[in-house]
Amino acid sequence: MTVVNLLSCYVEEYEDVQVYKCCAFGHTIKNCSKKAGICFKCGIEGHVGRECKNERKDCPNCRKAKKEERSRNHSADDRSCSVYISKLEELREKTDCGQ
């Protein structure tokens, strides 16, 4: 708990912004440069996850990071994704929690 101007409030860690339009991190949809969406399930541009008919998952973030194909067999919103974990660690390093 943190005291601010004699008011108490709970402070929680937060996750880096992941834009579901492009599946990337660190910006908002308002600042997203992608014209068409990228499916967070199969990683193909032009449709979104709820419309995806592909059986095969292929994380677009891992593909962009040039991970081996066998290590990309998950969706972009998978919290065990190595790219997601790396981005979260970067965010934690930039955050001063007063510890």
C-alpha cells in the first residue's frame, strides 16, 4: 500500500500494452501504424482472432523475433511466450518500485 496526500491506495504492477490490432508491445491502438489487423492466433494479416479459421498457431511476435518455427506454436496473447516474458522483464527493469 502507498500513501498519497494522506490517502491510501493499492499499487499493483501492470503489464506492458499489447495492441491486439498488430500484436506488438509498447504503444496504443491510437498510435498503431498497421492498416490491417494481424491475427493473434495464426499471425496472418487481414483478419482478427475471432474470425480465424486456421488450425495452426503461429505467434507473430516470435516470428518477427526470428524464433524457430517449433517455438512459435502459440498465440500472441499466450503469457508463456518468450517475447512477452522478455517485454515484461524490460518493463519491470524500467519501473522503480521503491525496493
